[in-house]
Amino acid sequence: MTKNPYDVLGVSKNATADEIKQAYRSKAKEFHPDRNVGLPDDEAKIVEDKFKEANSANETLTNPQKKAEYD
């Protein structure tokens, strides 16, 4: 089961497009692989997975059709 994209980005279900964009950029910046160089393999994998979750959540919430299907 995929995670709730609203929870992944930390926004409410009635968040605006700008709020979603800002939340995504914050998460992407925090978990980007280039910012987390030198981590042990197990921690690097966790950070990579969180980065992928943020990308997936952003894709779902910024695409009106995908968002409507999810909601």
C-alpha cells in the first residue's frame, strides 16, 4: 500500500498548489541524495526512499487527474 501523499509532504487535504509545491521542495531539499553524501549504506537507503516518496507524492498531488483519483 502506498503512503498518503498528504502525509508524506506534511500538508492538509485542502492545501493550495503553492503550499504543496513549497512542502515538496522542502522535503526534496532535505532528502536529496547530493545533500546526503557520505552516509552509511543503510541510512543512505532510507534517505533515498524518502526522496522517492516525496517525488511520488508531488506527482500525485500536482496532477489534477491523479489527485482526483486519489481523493
